[in-house]
Amino acid sequence: MDDRYRSILLFGPPGVGKGTQGKLIGQIPGFFHLATGEMFRGLDKDSDLGREVRSYSTKGELVPDELTVKLWKQHVQGLINLGLYRPTIDILLLDGIPRSVAQAQALDDIIIPLAILHLGCPDIDAMVLRMKGRAEKENRPDDASESVIRRRFDVYDQETAPVLGHYDSTLIYKINAVNKPVQVLSDILIQIGPLHDDSFINPLS
């Protein structure tokens, strides 16, 4: 029996709506949304670890692969211990990991990807404006500086985009993130609906 975590990867550049869609889908029984960004932001800002992570995010850089994977594994185990994530029932919606080929390789023995949802938006300027608006609304200083935001897009192109090549192309589904969120959600559900049988969606049935 394969004991790796069954997962769906939410993939795409910064500001494309991965978090929004992940939160929506995570409300559906049988799916668990796990956002790496929220994991990082949940660290004690005054701790050595919190300051180290913040030193990267405030510059638009990725947190080093080894540290990211280590923290992620600990976080997942904590969720399991608390009974919030149930590996035998829930499909993980991974938002923000893997962000590099090295991270993808490190996760090969931990997750089994059922699908990669590639959210795309060709208008970078529109996403920059969206992220600046989000920074003001959600008090996220790492998204407030336009230079930092644009640096994040450069990092995405250099380090994260190549991750798609690590996975079987038949698992990748392109989603047009330019559409309204409800349409994007509908497009996603069409793709991932068949991945879940009824016994997982409704364990009490």
C-alpha cells in the first residue's frame, strides 16, 4: 500500500489566486488546503527561525529548500496529530510547495501527485496590482513593495516554473486564472472531481 500523501498541486505565479482557490476547495469535505505561506507567516516573528524566514520573504526570495521541506514535514505531522488532516481520507491541496525542482525531488517519497493545477495569467502588471491590494487588505508587508513583487516573479520564472517539468505532463491541467474566481473554481472542480470517489467525499455515507 502506498502511504504517501495523496496531493493536488496548486501551481502558478504569485498573485494568480492559488490561495483563494485553495481556501474555497478546502471547504469541501475530503480536501485539505495547506498553504506554505501561511505556515511561514505563522512562525514567531521574534524567534531566530522566524527572523531567518522573514529575511528571505522580505526580499522576494525563496526560503532555502532544506529548511522549507523540514518545516513543511513538521507542520503536516502536527496537523495529523491534531486530527485536522486525515491522510487516509483527505487529499492535500498543496499551495506554495514545491517551489523548486529540489523541493519536488525531496517530496517524491512523501506525496503522490494526483493532479497539478497550473493557474495562469499573462498580465503581470495586473497581478502586481492585485498583490499590492492584498498586502494592504491582509497586512502582508512582503507584498507591499512593487520591486519585491517583481523580484518574486523573476524568482518564479527561474526556480519555480521548471518544477512542471518534474511531473508527468498528463497530470498537468491548465486553468485560466484571468476569469472571475467562481469560473476558475468551476474549471478546477471539473478537473479534480473525478479524483475523489464518493466514499472520500462523504465518509459517513
